[in-house]
Amino acid sequence: MKKDLRLYLIRHGRTVWNEQGLMQGWGNSALTEQGVKGAQLTGQALAEVPFIAAYSSCLQRTIDTANYILGERSVPLFQHIGLNEQFFGSWEGTNVETIRQTAEFQQMVNDPKNYQASSNGGETWQQVAERAMKAMQDIIDVHHRGDILIVSHGHTLRLLLALFAGATWQNHREQGKSVAMLNTAINMVRYVQHDEDQAGKFIIERLNDAAHLG
């Protein structure tokens, strides 16, 4: 069966822990006033998009962001654990500056292939890539045509968009292969599958577009 979907991938609004420089992962903190405003502005920018469904991670900051984007629209919002942020284990809630210079942190941000999350008990990049791509496939399996809102997280979306563009989880942090996701910026990806026996194709149409945020 043919598929033609347009996926709007948005990082959640700015949070208290973002402001405080804390590792967030599967932990959670509330959206700040700026975070709420960013989500509302994204909603205004996408007001004419006829979403057929919306998906967020299971973490409250993405659920709240999705609801602010959708506003009063009657669009079903589902949660998928595969869209969660990378789990940082014992690093969660830690000030990033206290671990930035450690060998393992540097490996996480610069050498995904060899990052094993051995000291913090978190997720490897391979684990994030596998469950995030499965989440995308689950969404694609349900829908055939239309526009879909997906609200997720910085590491998860950066990895997904790099994978869509042809990178691998091992090399996605190399220069030119990915960009850091801005809060409530718009990423737009078209997914086209011409025949059910053929692999579908992701086409990135907008990347990290924050023009609507002022």
C-alpha cells in the first residue's frame, strides 16, 4: 500500500532543568514560561496543518508541549515510549558542568560508537536508535496519508533526523551529519513509500526552523 506522510518533529519546550543545566533524560521538570510560549508559537505556526494524529514521548514535558501546540484542536494524542529521551542513568538530575570533562561524557557526545554507558547505567546510542526507529515504524504502520505531529527530545530527534538523512548511530555526531535541536523548532520530514514491498524513504524538508519563535 502506498504511503505519503508528512511528519512534524518538534523538541519539547524549554524546561526548568534546561535553565539549570541539569541532565534530564527520563527525569522530568516543568516547562518554563518561555517553554510554554515557544510551544504556543509553534502551534500558531502550524495552525493550518490538518494533523490527523499526534504522538509524544511518555514524559510530561513532551505531552504538555504537544497539548500547547494542538490547543483546542480535536487531534488524538498518543504516547510512545520509543520517543523518550536517551536515559542517562545516574547522571540524571546532575549538573552537566560537573561531568562534562569526564571521559564517558565526552564519549557520549563525540564518539557514539564506543559509548557504553558503563559508569552511569544509562542507554547506549544503539539502544536509542533501535527503539526510536521502531517508534517511527510503529507510527508509519498505522497511517497511510496525512500530517502527523511528533514531540520528542533533543538527543532522540537529533539522532532520528541524522538517520533519516543517511547517517548511522555510530557516526551521527560527526560534523555535518547532525545539528543540536532547538526547543520547539520545526523539523518537517516527508515519508514516501510507493509499494508495500519497497522500503520507504524519508525526505527532510525543514530542519531546526526557529523563525516562528522570533
